[in-house]
Amino acid sequence: MESIAVNEFKARVLETIKRVEAGETIILTRDNIAVAELRPLKVNPIKLGVFEGEFEIPESAFLPLTNEEMKVWYGE
């Protein structure tokens, strides 16, 4: 884990962000005191099409609800 001064970070912000995106964690310092940590976010990518071919959605699912269905939906 590398430490860089805030003023150096300001001068190299794009380069530093690219390093973080690549997986590095960087500590920002001011007067040799750590003030912040830059690290990549741990996110789970969305997998599109995971259930492709597993089931079909009928066309009726996209039709407006009837008055009776609306009453059921709103608990009337």
C-alpha cells in the first residue's frame, strides 16, 4: 500500500484513479499524517441473461390490470 501527499495526488489525480481502478489501495497524507484511503469498490457485476431460456413471460403480463385486479392489488 503506497502513501502519497495530497498535493501530489492533486497533481496526478487521473493517474492515481487509474491505479485504484486497477486494484491498488493508496493512502493520502497531509504533513505525513494519513487523512484518507483510496481503494477500489468491491461490487458484484450484474449478470444479464442468467435465466435466459428458463421460463417465458406471457404477453398478458404486459397488459394493463383490470378493475378487479386493481382492487385486489390495492387490497380493496
